[in-house]
Amino acid sequence: MTQPTPPPAAPSRPVALVTEGGSLQPIIHGGPHTTRLGLPQLQPAQARKSQTVNEALAGLDSVVQLTFAQSGVSTLSSDPEPAPGEARTLGLQPDAPLQDFAHAIACWNADARSWSLTRPASGWRAYDMQGGGLVVFDGAGWTPVGGQPIGLERLSIGQGSDPVDDGNALSVSGTSTLLSAPTDKAEGASHRLSINSSGTDQTASIVFQSDFTGRAEIGLTGSDALTFKVSDGTQWRTALTLDAASGAVDMPLTPKREVLTSARQYFVAEGGHDANDGLSADAPKRTIQSAVDQALRVDAAGYTVSILVSVGTYARVRIGRPMFDGGKLVLVGDTSNPSAVRIEGGSSPAMLVDAVGARVQISGMSLGGIVGLWARNGSVVSLADHVAFEACASRQISADNRAVIDGTGTFTFEGDGAMCLLASTFAHIQIAHSNVTLTDTPAYSNAFIHCASMGQVSFQGNTVNGSATGPRFRCSGNSLVKTGNNPDGLPGHVAGAATSGGVIT
């Protein structure tokens, strides 16, 4: 049955009662009343004056020094039992039969076991126990003093803030927002913001937008893992996840470094292609550089990584960083015929090893260019066996800036150049106890060995086949050339020179 709509009434006087059973009973007022609060007035020779006075006192009692125990409720109940005189405010859209009493004041009468409903007037003030502050009725809702209406399902704060829609319960417009811990240290100095989802497969996250288009998201997005997502405005991509159980980090879109569990070989051949993985002789890479780059991406974990190069001529190679595990990168050509595997640098070094901690081993190859082999900046190169050096305009083997080149085996030098061996700036070259062949009497215009700036060359205990022309050595800048006390046994037809602190032994 439809409840009758109560007639308009002056402010402060109850306009309806809600019984303990939930039924709505309108209150019909008559007689004169005060202008502002609508309190009943006594008439001349009125009988039962106490009833009028008590009604006025009850009206005052329900609205003066007003305190709300609850705000924005949608229904009224006596379970649990309200305190005598307890006041509450209805929300914007209370349930039937209270739908016509938005923002009304409900006051509990314990004796009558009912709620009295009073419509507030603009400017009325009260203390909100739930919100912990003063509120004022502005004609449209109860608003914290200096704030926004309370008891609302959706809230918009700040000048120029966008209208709140069904998807946003709260909208804040401003240059900054502060969430602070209590200033009273006795209450604690911490502050925690909680975002809760209704289940593991739901979302609890923070979305960052640009021009109201999502660009990044951080939070729980359909699982218990902390997820970082990014978007180009069209498609979302998961960039990072942190597993809730293990704490493990996963970056699904970032290439992962492979960790080896056994030795690895890469194959290079003239008929190969750099798009191949190079992991078999049937699918080799075309360039040594591509194989080197791929090898440097893996974590060898102590296992040997080798690059096996088939017969052919290849472009120059640069090794610009060490293996991740600090291991040695092994390059192998044809140890029975090193001249069949040529690295041609042209106007550049055939092979440049240029990184602190880089370790490289070379065998079965022939190197030619402006420089054959150049080690720099603390790198270490081992010439294992059967390495040939072609004519080089500058030097065939060069080391500087604390690099080390160590060779023990069989080596061939052919073609003219400025120097065969150059060590400078604390670098060290050692060719010892090896078979050294000089083909077609190479001519060295500067010297067979040149040491400068604290560099050191050890060339001793070798069996030298063939001869060379030019100065045997130049040693300066506190550098050292060690020949096993046989400087005249060095290749060359002109005596060497040691100057500026250079030493020859």
C-alpha cells in the first residue's frame, strides 16, 4: 500500500514518524507556530497548555546541539538498539518508504519506539560523529564545514573537477593531494593507503592517465602478483611482475639472458646468414661479429663458449665487453692452415679487443688490416696456436692501456709494416718459447719491437725461422724489452735503441 506523502511543514517540526516495524506515519500540524523553527505557540485561554509546550520542547530537543551518530543512511532500524535521542541523517536516495526524505534528520524516541523525521533548513549545523567534524546543510546535502556533502555515494572535490560518473566514486581536481599521518605522534606517525579488491581475480590498482587515457597501471590486476603495465593508448602491455609467493621478478617483454648449463659452440661460414642462431654447422652465421655479439649475450656460468670459423674471408671484429661470467671467449679457425681463415680489417684493425676484463683466445686464423690484433684497456688475449699475421700498415700486434697479449705456439708474420710488436702505457706482450716464422723477409720501418710509456715486450726462448729488415727494437719512456739477454737475436738488420729510461735485457 502506498504511503501518503506528508504535507510541507515549517523547519524543525517533525513531519513523520517511522515505527519500529518500518511503516511511515505522517504528522499533521495545526495552529500558530514560530517563523524560523516552526515551534507551536500557545493561544489565549488554551486548554492543555502542557501538550503544546512539550511539543515545542521536543522539537527543540531534536535539533538543538545536534549530533549525528550515523550519516547518509538509506534505511532506519532499531536493531541494534539506538541510544535514546540518537540522531541520524538519511542519504541522497533512501530506500522506500523514505524516498521523499533525502537528507532528513531522524531522531529515535525510545519511549514511543519510533523515529521522528525532520526536514532541515539551509544553514543548520551539526556534529558528524562518523566524519569527526562539523557539517552544515546547504539545501542540497550535509557538507563538512569547508568540504563536500557527506553521505553521498559519489563525491567531487576541487574547482573545475570533472563530473563524477558511475565509474568514479571520488573525483579530485587540484595541483596536489595530501594524505598525511596524524600530527599527534601519540596516535602514531604512520599512514597507509589501502586499495582492496573483492577477490584474487579482480583488480586493485592505480592507473596513471594522460588526457584521460590510461598510460600506466600498478597494482593487482587479476592475480596476487604485483604488476606494472604500460599502454600506448591502444594496447596494454605487462612490463614487470613480482610473484607474491616467491618475490621473483619477471619482465616478460625484456629479452632474458640465457644461462648456460653446458659448453656452447657457435658456427660461422661464408655461406651462412646472421639471422641464423649459429648453433649448428647447418645453420651458421655469416660474420664473426654476429657470433661474437650473440656469445656476449649469454651467461656462460663457467662453461666454455667457442666460435668455430670455417674457411673463408671475414670482416673485422670488435669485442667491446667481457663475458658475463668473466670467462674466455674462444675463436677457432683452421689450425692446420690458418691462412685459410682470414679476417681482413682494411683501414681498421682486423681484431680489436677493447674492454676491461675481456678475455679472448685465438687460434687457426690470419689477421690483416692497418693493425692485425689490437688489445686495449685491460683486456687479455691469448694466442693459442697457429696464428698468422699479414702485412699491416701500422703494426701486426699491438697492446696498450694495461692490456696483455700472451702467445705460446706457432706464429707466422709476413708482409711489410711499421712494427711487428708494439706495447705502450703499461701494456704487456709476451711471445715466448714459440716457433716464429718470418715469411718473405718483412721490412719494419720503425722496429720489429717498439716499447713506450712503461710498456713491456717479452720475446725470448723462441725459434725464429727467416729474417726481417729494419731496426730490431725501440725502447723508451721507462719501458722494457726482454730478449733473454740476446737483443742482437731479434729479427732486423739494424741495431735497436733504448732511450728515455728504456731498458733492454
